[in-house]
Amino acid sequence: MRFFYHSFRYYRRIGKKERKEREVHMEEEAFWIKQVLAGNKQAYGHIINKYKNPLYATILRMTKNPQDAQDLVQEAFIKIYNQLGKYDQKGAFSSWLYRVAVNHCMDEFRKKSSQIKQAEINEASAVNTKHPEVILLKKEKNRQVEKLISTLPEDERIIILLRYANELPYEEIAETTGMPLSMVRNKLHRAKKKMRETVKKQGGYYNELSNGG
């Protein structure tokens, strides 16, 4: 009984220590954020130094390309700097920072995906000059998929794009978003169900995103 009592006290002390450390980190972050918003651009270097490595690791998992990851991290930090005034300090700054960065990556993936699709359409148009309705059908399907994805809540939209635009396995999506694996699966299932229902209501084209695994 004494062993369990001492163990409880030990873990309680550890818990207090971790909470205290978190509070100190949050106070430091709040100070640097305040400094940046007051016009001290050099203060932003402290935020970059703290998050550049974990953010790079996250984006590298998404891109599978070190150079692309490095470029996206730099772009993300510019975006975070420009949007810093929108951080309401209600939630953890790290969560907000990652959300801005991941959203930026998703935007870039969408652009790249659209460029690839357009190239495919252009190539198809050269082959199917006698069948312009084939080209129009493909363009319409692409537009519909993008519209469907844009109607989803932010967390579901990110998961859908990580899964299909970037072809990440469930485990890596969980690592990238910080969500439990079960939550990733549930949100993906829910997002696909919403897309399926929207397609059926609109009587539109059925797409592999609303159907696939």
C-alpha cells in the first residue's frame, strides 16, 4: 500500500512539473507573439527556431520530398507571420500554427493537382479532338470534386486531401494531423459519406473520392 502511495505522489509531482513547463512555454510564446505584433520582427526568429524542425518533419511526411518540404516551410512561416494577428490565444499556439501551415500545404497540393489535371485534359484534348464532350465531362468532374471538398469542415477537408491528393496512408495522416488513427478513419468515412450524399442530392457525377477507400 505504501508503494502505491509513494508512486501516486511521484507521478503527481511529475504531472505538476509538466504543467508548470507548459505554462512557462505558453508565457514565452505569448511574450514573443506580443513582441512581433508590436513590430519587433526579430522576435519572430524565436518562434521560427522553436517550430522549424517539427514543422519540417510534418511537411516532409506530407510531401516525401526534402526540397519541397523546405520551400513549403519557408512559405508557411511567411503566412503564419502575416496571419499572426488572427490568433485569438484561446487554443494552443502550436495547434494554430500547424493548422495554418497544413492548410497552406493543402492549397499548394490543390494547385499542383489542378495543374496536373489540366495537363491531362490538354493531352486528352489532343487525342479526342473529335469528341469534345469527353473533355467537357472531365473538366466538369474535376470542378465538382473541388467544390465538394471545399464544403467540408476544415479537419475533414485536410484529411481528404492528405489521403487522396497526397496519397498518404492512414497512419501518416494521423502523425501529420496529430489525431488518433481511429479519429482519422472516422472523419474520412464521415467526409466521404457527406460527399456521397451531396452527389446523390445534386444528381451529379459520381467520383472515386466519394466512393474509394
